[in-house]
Amino acid sequence: MNLVITSGSALWALAAPVLVPLLMLIGIEPETTQAVHRVADSVTNCITPMSPYFVMALGFIQQYRKSAGIGTLASFTLPIAAVVWGSGSRSSWPGTCWASRSASADRLPSDPVRSSTRESRS
């Protein structure tokens, strides 16, 4: 989808109604779903030929190498995108993302402030 829709917000608007409820069924929070989607989307932005930044980068590269084309730029950016995607996908795996850690930390019963509030209500 990223080859046709280069806008991250438009892509999320199409994907979120499907991804968020689907992943909530298996226990993944919406914040984590969005974080993983944003990492995956940002990596593919540099290799999408429909992106205006790809065309701009092609113009810059042609200043130094006149014969450079779309394939040349893609061959330069694809290895970088693979490394970033590999490192980003491991750090954004559900359960290890900062969003899921902070949300689960709010629910811990050992929190003294929340446990004292619960005891005063009972």
C-alpha cells in the first residue's frame, strides 16, 4: 500500500480500522499497534518511488552521478532500509515497546499511591 499511498496519516486512516480491533483481540494495545505501524511505514518511505522525497534524493544524486536512475537510488537505500527495519522491528515488538510498558506499569497493584487509594475507598 505504501507504493501508492505515500502519506503516513492517510495510510494509518485506512489500516487502523482493520489493524487496531484485530490486534486488540489478541491483547495488543492500540498504542503499540500504532508505534509498530509508524516504524514500518517510516522505513519504507525511503524506497517508495512515488514519494516526493525519493524524487528529490534522485535529483541530488544525479548532481554527482549523471547516469543515476531510480534503480541506483533504490540500490543505495534498500540496504539501509533493511537494517533500520530489522533493528526497529525488534525494539517495537509488542510487549517491548515503551507504550505497552508504560501502560502495563499503570496497572501494577504494587503501586503505593494506587493501592493506598484503593484501600481508602474500601
